[in-house]
Amino acid sequence: MATVVQEPLVETPLVKAVVSHSVLDPSFIAAEMTRRYALSGKVTAFLLYRGMNDVYLVQDENERYAARVWRKTYRDVDEVAYELDFLDYLRGEGFAASTGVRARDGNLYFKVDSPEGERAIALYDWAPGHKFGDMLDIGIAERIGATFAQMHLHGLKYHGDAPFSSDNAWRFEETVPALLAFVYDRPDDLHDYAIIADRLKQRLIDLQAEDVPMGICHCDFHPSNVHVSEDGQITLLDFDGLGEDYMMQDVQNYVWGNLFYGFSPSYGEAFERGYETVRPFTEAEKANKELFLLAKAFRLIAGMAESSKSVGRGTLRFRGLDWLGEYIKSRARPLGLL
């Protein structure tokens, strides 16, 4: 009987996957915090949430901290320095915000290599208390508004006489292609969002000729981005969207966020009242409230579409495409944007 000789099995090399968003192991975070920061005793870490950026709770023998690992996006990795430097200034001014902790080498952040490329990491003071959204109160909403206006005034002082860049006001245009791809199976949205994007950008450009002041803005302030302690201390947090923008846009971001969470409009109104005790709105700002509310909603949906490749379409789990589309379009028409 003839002997059958088998050819040796040749394995095909595995294709290297393209990674959009890796998750760093908490033990790695703990080890890096121990190595880089002047923490006490044993350091532990665990992942709080994986989202637009990943946040870890870090704890040594005495203190609790938050560590943020920025997601790799179209933005340069070192843009995080803008936020961290401003927060360091606020710390020096005695303003209550969750600010970055300096490492042993004096830096406010460091970078690591990951499967998708360089990512920035920073350690922050833990904000005391609880989210305002979990303890709604009209009086506290007014105080938060006043505190937010003080942050804007600090930003004007920090920035000095240099002109503000308006690019951030319409940076959403970088995410519009992702939004149109996101709604590929919704013909009306495909048509309408392309029109709104172009017209909204032009309206925001036109505002530069009106009395609508710009400043250093949080850019994502809402009822979950402020903590209130038992003794009433207000601490602002999550400044990872920090940039130069219309200050009234920043105010209406909060008002819209209040609506997004389904809270009574009275809390947004109280926030505005408190804000104006520190920095009164101009008439042009008041006249453009609806435009800024629309801009916030459009920025959000476009940003979530861009982020969906990293964190999934579940970013729309709180409010769906129908809700957001109705909100945006019902306001775009009276504003002449659709």
C-alpha cells in the first residue's frame, strides 16, 4: 500500500486588527499612578466608565482621585494641555474645580502608547459631594449659575488681551460626515442635517459682528458635571471639552442639558438668574438663545455619531434619533436654518 505523505500545514499570518478604542487595564493605571505621582501606600484603581473618555477611580491610603484616559480622536493628543493649564490657573485663584494633580516630574499629564496610538492620561482631585442632578434645588441651581459666571470671568482674565479663536464654535463640521453616515437609512435626516450644518455654521460666523462675547468655555456643562457637597460647596468638573466659544453657548449648554435629563425648566431658569448676578447677558445674547440651544443639540448628535465607532451607537440610549431630530428640526425652521 502506497504511503501518503502529508504536506506540512502552513499557517496564514493573522491580519493585524485596526483598533478604535482600547481599554487600559486598571492594574496598569494603578502601577503608573504609583510610579509617577507622590501617592501614599498601596494604590488601587478600577474603571468607572468607558465612554467618550475612560475614567478610573484611583485610591491610595488617604485620598481618592479620578484618572482620565483620553480617547484617540481627530484632535491632537496634546490639546489636553489647554484644559489642564487653565484648571491649574483656577486652582491658583482658589476656584473650586476638579483640577489636575502634578506628577513627580511636574507635568499635569503623560502619554502612553496604545493599539490605536498615543493617548493622554491625567490624575484629578476627586470632586466632593454628589451630582447636582441627584439633588435638585432651585437655590443651589442659582448658586451654580453664579459660580459658572465666575469661571467665565476667570477665563477672561487668564486669556488677557489676546483675541479669541472662533473655530471651536463650528468645529462640529468635522463630525458632520459621521452624522450623515450614522443616519444613512433615514433619507429625511440625511437631507436636513446637511442643510442645517451649512446654515448653522454661517449663522455662528455672523454672530462675530454682534455683541455676543466669547470666552474660555467648559463646552459640556450639564447637571452631572457639577458636584455639591453636604456643606454646600460647589465643584465644577469634567472640563475635557474646554475651548474658546461664545459664553452664551456655554450657558445654553447647561439649560439644554437640564432638558435632556428631563428636569423641570425651572432649574435652567434659576441657573440663568444666578449667572446674571455675576455677568449680565447682552441683548444680542438673549436674542440668540434659541440658536445656541439648537447648536448644542446639533453638536451633540454629530459628536455622538463620530464617537459611535469607538463606544457604539448606544451613546444615543438616553435620547433617540427621533427625539433629537424633532428637537433640532422644530427649532431650525423658525430660525431659517431649514
